[in-house]
Amino acid sequence: MFPVDLLLLELVVILAAARLFGEISSRLGQPPVIGEIVAGIALGPTLLGLMVGHRLFPPVMLPSLSTVADIGLALYMFVVGMELDRELVQDKMRVAAGVATGATLLPFAVGCGVAFWLAPRYALGGKLSFVLFFAVSVSATAFPVLARILTDRHMERSLLGGLSLAAAAVIDVVSYALLAVVVAIVSAAGHDSWRLILVPVYFLMMIFLVRPLLLKVAVVFDRNGRMTPRLCGVLIGLFFSAWAAQWLQINFIFGAFLFGAVMPRSEGIIRHVRSNLDSAVHLMLPVFFVVTGLTVNLSKLHLNDLGILVVILAVAIFGKLGGGYAGARLTGIPRQGSAVMASLVNTRGLTELVVLSVGLQEHIIGPELYALLIVMALVTTAMTGPLLNWFVPRAFVDQPDVPSDVPTAPVVKKSL
């Protein structure tokens, strides 16, 4: 049995470090998530872990911290799915699809080529699953972090902001779908692979059974504005969906995300659920960052690993920027506006961490490549601000040439 007092002390250290580094990150003009990830790395074996890690975060405590982190991650994925604005995507489908296609297809294709080169050194299992996973990891975009950046810069009401967010939403869905395929390929080699044939049944039940039940809850809420007794039922459904996805061997994050995605788009019910879950999510997500940091040991990277990191950064950055820019230009967005959108969809942040944590849990990649990809996630997210500082003033001069059939961007809800 693990010592409860040590677990409580670890939570105190984790939350304090996340708060401190998040505040420093904000003051430097970066999203707080950057500082929170750095806090996890600092507490891990890269820095402080060399001195106090064996006492403060002993191996026997990691399963307990991982459980808390997974609960927070499930709640977070539920909120992301719930706030996925389908109307925003539908209103801007032509531009969103164009940017999403370019910003996903180019880094994915180049990533596949680089993955074949890296596979002999880093692949832990089958080459196909490794190649697909690496391609997904370099083509992901952080929809929630992007929404936070837009809000902090007061761009959430702008046309380019709305278009970028719609494109990021499409990329997010595609990335999670591709990741689910990769996990299914890995699981197919196991002794319980027969469960995968039930995945389509699970999706159909979520759409045609669970969603109508949730719509009835929304009708009751909209009528009397009270949902507290039913919030427990929503959480039961959330964790049951997460358990079902895990049992089906496609990872619990997809179950949590899908349950959020089938939630009715009632502004009142979404606001109510968020107000009740925000505190829990903000409490548990830093634990996820620290558990992530505890598995990253940058001190063990060798000089030749820096060459691999340069290649990964080149594929991730130029693939995203080039693909996003080309997609935006092909849909009629002016050059400077296309540059802004390409810079925004290059943000990876927390979505990348989720993807990488799944790859590590499923033994698709090992700690060495995992550390390099974590660095890539930090660099690509941190460079978003400076790129926007360069492109945004020019984009608003260039914006009148935006195609007239693209509607004005609606208000974007502030995300985590």
C-alpha cells in the first residue's frame, strides 16, 4: 500500500510548480501549458529528479500519480469533445477542410518517410504502427491551446481566428481518429484482439442511443435550468464510455472524447458542466504534465540525438507551415492571412502530449524518442507567439481580400 502522506505532498509540489511555471510562461507571452510542461520536466529526472526524485517521486508512487493523471485526462478530453463546435466547422467547411487537409497531409506524408528511416532505431513493435504513429505525432494540432492563444490575443472574434479554430478542430478529429487506428493495429496483435470488431457497435450506440438520451437531459435543463442531480449521471456516462473504449482496446481517451462530442450543443448545459468540472480538470491536469515530465530524461540524450531532433523539428515545422499555408492559399485566403493560419495550426501543446502518452503506454515508442517528440511539442507551441507577432499586423492589412463567401467568425468559447 502506498503512503498517503507522500501522495498528498507530491500533489502539493506538483500544483505549486505548475502554478509557478505557468505564471512565468504567461508573463513571457507563452501559453501557461508551456510552463506546466516545463515544470513536469524540471521535477523529473532531467533536473531536480537527479537530487530529490528518488525520495519525492519514487517508482512505487508512479501508478498512483498515473491514475490521478488519467482521471484528469479523461475529464479534459470530455470537455474538448463537448466544446467541439460543429456549427463553427460547418459554417467554414470549405476553408477549414482546405487548411486542415494541407496542414495534415503534408507533415503526415513527410513524417511517414522519416519514420521509415527512424524505425530500425526507435520502433519497439511493428513497423507499420510506428510509421503511422510518428506521422500522426508530427501532424497534430492543439485545438484547446489554440483557442486559449486566440482568446489571450483577442483574436477569437476575428475572421482569421475563427477560420483557424475551425481548421484546428478538423485536424484534432482526424488526428484522434488516426491515432485510434494505430492503437487498433497494435491491439490486433494481442490475445483480446477480437474486441476490436465491436468498435463499430460502440460508435453506433453512442450516436443512436446515448446521444438521444443526452438530448432529453438537455431539454429538461433548458426548461428549468437545473441539472445538478443529473450531472452525476453525465459523469457516470463519461467514465463508462471511457471504460468501454479501454476494454475495446482503443484507449480510454477516445471514449471520453466521443462522449463529449455527442453531448447536446446547449449553451446552458455546456456552461453548467464546465463550471462544475473546471476545478477538477485544473487540479488533475498538472499531475498529467508532471507524470509526463517524470518519463522524460533529456540528460540521457546523446549528441547524435540532436541531429534526429533537428530532423523531427524540420518535418513538424515546415510540414505544418507549408501544408497549412498551401491549404489556405488554395481556398482563397490572402498570403499574409494564410501565413497567420499556418502559424496557428502549427501549435501542438496538450494534444501532442496526449498523442505521445498513448504511444508510450502502448509501447509504440520508447523513452528516447518520446523525449525528442516532447521537445518538438514545446518548440512548435512556443514559436506560435513570435510568428503571430510578425504576421498578424500584416494580415489585417491584407484581410479585405478574403473570399466573400466565408462568414464572419462567431464568438469562440475560452478553452483550457
